[in-house]
Amino acid sequence: MADPRGFLRTRDRELPARRPVPVRLMDWREVYEAREKGTLSVVSRQAGRCMDCGIPFCHQGCPLGNLIPEWNDLVYRDDWQQASERLHATNNFPEFTGRACPAPCESSCVLGINQPPVTIKNVEVSIIDRAFEEGWVQPIAPTRQTGRSVAVVGSGPAGLAAAQQLTRAGHTVVVLERDDRLGGLLRYGIPEFKLEKRHVDRRLQQMRDEGTRFRTGVDVGGTGEGALSVEELRTRFDAVVLATGASVPRELAVPGRDARGIHSAMEYLTQANRLVEGDALSAPISAAGRDVVIIGGGDTGADCLGTALRQGARSVTTLAIGTQPPSERDATQPWPTHPVLFEVSTAHEEGGQRSYLASTTGFEVDADGAVTGLHVARTGFEGGRRVPTPGTDTILPADLVLIAMGFTGAREEGLMADLGVAMTPRGTVEHGESWETSVPGVFTAGDCARGQSLIVWAIAEGRSCAAAVDEHLMGGTSLPAPVSPGEKPVTV
Ligand SMILES: Cc1cc2nc3c(=O)[nH]c(=O)nc-3n(C[C@H](O)[C@H](O)[C@H](O)COP(=O)(O)OP(=O)(O)OC[C@H]3O[C@@H](n4cnc5c(N)ncnc54)[C@H](O)[C@@H]3O)c2cc1C
Ligand code: SF4
């Protein structure tokens, strides 16, 4: 145990300072101050609050089963290199989760029953940042080659985790990515101010050095330039992992939806991220000087908010169809579950209005076909369903509308249809206990298998799927499998 009296000595959470809002709105860099080495003593103090519980519920809270008390103890004892080893034992990419994970581990921290929980996520990111700085993160090349080949389709966190595990197990792994850059939603979904892309590039370099091969601009099952047919895919590789994400956006079928100035969140965020990458000098969809309305109060909506504010929007309003969540756990969301609470993300700190119980029933469109506003009614509840209350419509002016209502599942046409893999009624790729789809030798992981989820689940599924592929190819495996297909977070 790190410090037997640590949780008595330090009763509060201590987190790194965020840069002042007016300053950070002027650039795209991460919102936190650069972590100075001197601040690591604060991290050690927080790690020292860990009680090394007999049953560490944080292990259950984290889908990767991160060995949280072990690395807390090592950090407290100033053995950061060992802490990095223990962290990498369960997590391929702690620099992504340590920045962008909603940290269900902290919701299930036992200290959280009567004190603020340990700042687990910040300890995690501090370990990995230090490990990279000190040069402790080195390629782990396989000690033998199996002569078997695997195609991983999709380079998001699920595909990358599967690829790294399989390369290290000695297979020849090629990651095929449709986009021009690697990383999936880490690259073109999550904005730079939450996850700077240099972290993605740094990890990709390690993977290249280990032997993973990457091909961008390859649309597997597509028809245009750079397309690779499923026949070639099957003949060239001994096994295939589908990690293509859940990219079909949930639509809002109301009058006026086709007007100019209404976009899906991913259309908007992708081109904003491309701009930061230096692909263009100005954003094709810019919020500069505009009244922006974001439909959808979740994390993607918050990413649109932070982006629109940095682009210089005149106003930004976020509409949520449901009620405002409570600020603290209530009886319906007891410890150790991950509660849905009223969240003030870094983007919310920066500006914008939030409106709850707001149902969009249509758009106002001018004679040129451009959106000028939204019809918004108060949400009512009928038989458990959320419906607009008649007679409560008001008009909210807007000249840019972003639809951030989530995703309904994986794209079926093209790759999935050509391969002939069965889909579930939820629009995800059907798979059994061994992560294998209905087509032998074709496996799946991440959002396309699970539905829209989180980076931590994508990595956990990628790791588990890799173990199943290794077993399929070799008749046995020593790779870890932290989750089983369809496993759910801790619930009551
Ligand atoms: C805007 C946004 C913000 C988010 N923020 C967070 C966050 O802060 N924290 C968090 O934990 N989660 C967040 N998420 C969720 C998280 O990003 C996803 O759960 C995760 O990226 C899923 O990983 P994946 O590997 O399954 O798929 P993806 O990351 O979606 O990657 C799939 C890849 O497959 C490629 N592909 C698809 N079809 C083909 C094909 N036919 N041929 C070749 N390549 C193909 C795609 O181009 C893509 O690169 C966010 C999601 C969005 C949309
Ligand atoms: S990956 Fe997420 S849940 Fe797991 S330890 Fe890190 S922050 Fe917590």
C-alpha cells in the first residue's frame, strides 16, 4: 500500500491547472498547462491516497482491468519506470485514455464512497507522459515470426490495439485505412484541444518500429481509387479483423433538414481537424461570426462547442432532448456504477448556453435554401417516449446547425455486405464468444462490433480480439483478453 495514511492526510483531488479560457480559445493546443516535472509530487500525493483495497473495484470499473493500485504504489514510491511497465501490461495506449477517458475507474474507486476519488486518470497520463519523455517507451519487436498474416481493417483504437498485440505475437500485420491519415476518431473526431495528434503519431512510430505495416487510402470493399476487393482481402491474409467503427450518424428527420448550413457533427469536426493538420487555410464549414446551434448534449456536442468557440462563433447554444442530469449521484446510480451527471467539460467552461427538454421539430429556411432557425418544442413524455409537447414551439435563430445525436451503427454497404457478415438488428457486426463473425476467419472489435462507445472499450476489445485471432491461427494463445464480447459496464 502506497501510504497507509495518505487518504487521511490528503482528502481532496488535485488536478493540473487549465490554461486561462481567453488564452486557450486562441489556439488548438490541449487545455491543460504543460506538466512541469515539479508537479509530479502532486501526482505522487494523489497516488498515495490509494487505499490498495482488498477488492479494488477500480479494476472492475476500467474495462482494461488496469492495475491501478499497483501503479499508484509505484508512483508514490517514485518508481515511475516500473509504473509505466505495469500500466503497459494492460493498456496499449494510456496516453489516449489518460487524456480522453471518462474514467469509470474513478466512479468505482472505493475512496469515492465518502471522499472524492483518487485522480486515477491524471496519474495514468502523468506516468505515460514521463515514460515517453524519459525514453522508456521503446518498440517491443517479436522474438519469432509465425509466418501467418492478418489484415486489420480500420486504424482507430480498436484496430491499433489488435494490430499491436498481433504484431508482438509474431504475425505479419497490415492495417488498412480508408482515410489519408491513421487513427480513426482519435485523428478526425476528437479535437486537438482534447488530444493533440502528436500523441497519436508518436505511438504509430513505435508500432512501425515493431513491424506493423500501415496502408492509408485503402477503402476495403469500396469501388473508387484505392479500393481493395474483399476477394483480395481474403486471399492475401490468413485472418481479418474488422475494426471499422460505427460511423452511421443518427438522423433528425424533420422538415427543412436538407437546408444549407445544417451538418452532422462528424462532417464539421473532421474538416476542423483537417484544418489543424494543415490541409487547408480556411474551414469549409466555419462557425466564425455565426449563431450556432448544436443538437445533442453529449461529448460530441461538447467537442463541436469547443471547436465553434475557437473558430469565433457569435453564439453557441446546445440543445438536449432530455432533462438536466443531477449534479451528484442519486439512489438510481449508486456507487460503484458510472453515473450520468451534469458535466461541465472544458468546452462548457469556455462559453455557450445549454438548453434541456428541447425537441427540434423543424428548421426555418430562407428563400436561398439556407437555415435561419429551428423550431424547438418542450419535450414531453408519453409511454416512456420523448415527444414534443404540442403548442410549445418557439423559434431559435441559427445560421449553422450541427447534429450531434450519436451513431446508429456500422456501415453495412460495401465491406460488410461484400464479405457477407451477418449484422445485428442494432446495426453492429454479429459475432460470437470468440469475436468471430458469421464468416470464418473474419473477426471484429470496437465500435462496429459494440456500437458507439469509448476509447477504453475499443482498446479492450482490440486486445481481446487479438487473443482470439492468435488462438485461431496458432491453436493456442498467451495474449490477454480483458473483456468478453458484449460485456457491459458495472451496473445495478
Ligand atoms: C466526436 C467524437 C468524440 C469522441 N470523444 C471521445 C472521448 O473523449 N473519449 C472516449 O473515450 N471516446 C470518445 N469518442 C468515442 C471513441 O472515439 C470511439 O469509441 C473509438 O474511436 C472507437 O474506436 P474504433 O477503433 O472502434 O473505431 P474508429 O475510431 O471509428 O475507427 C474506425 C476506422 O476504420 C476506418 N474504416 C471504416 N471502414 C473502412 C473500410 N471499408 N476500409 C478501410 N478503413 C475503414 C475508418 O476510416 C476509421 O479510421 C468520441 C467519438 C466521437 C465521434
Ligand atoms: S483507461 Fe479509463 S477507466 Fe481505465 S484506468 Fe484509465 S481512466 Fe480509468
